[in-house]
Amino acid sequence: MAGLVGLLKVCGRKGGPGARADLDHTNADLRSNIKEWLNYLKDDVGFEGWRFDFVKGYGPQFIKEYVMETVGATAFNVGEFWVDCRCASCCNRGRIL
């Protein structure tokens, strides 16, 4: 696999992992720009799949849209999903779901 990209980051202003996401995925213009950027990474850089950070922070319909309109359903994609996380140092690190 050529590589994975961390698409989203958790807002670090307050609350750590429970904080809101930085991006408003309900905004159609934002989603269009994300897909354009992902297609650039796929077509010009050679990425073959995506790593999505903090998938609890936004709806699965957005991940599906980004995957289906860029690398497709057969590509390897992964999402970071923290279970019952109250702080980064006390979470279920190493647990695979």
C-alpha cells in the first residue's frame, strides 16, 4: 500500500478526545474540497487508502462518501474509534475492534 492519510483531527481547544471535530461535514462545499484533495492524493501522490481520525466525531455517511468517490469500496481504509475514552493516556490502546 502506498500510504494512508490522517484526514481529520480532534479539536484540541477543550476536552481532548471528547471535543467536537474541526470540520463541518454537513457543508457541501467542504465535502467537495475534501474529495478533490483526496483524489489529488490518490491520483498524483499515489495513496491507495485512507486513515480517518476520531470517527466518533462525524457521521459514517461522510466516510462512505469520501471513500466511494475517491478510492472505492475495495480499498483498505481504517478509522480510529476510541471506546469509553476519557483521556488519551487511559484509553483502550492496542485494542482492535
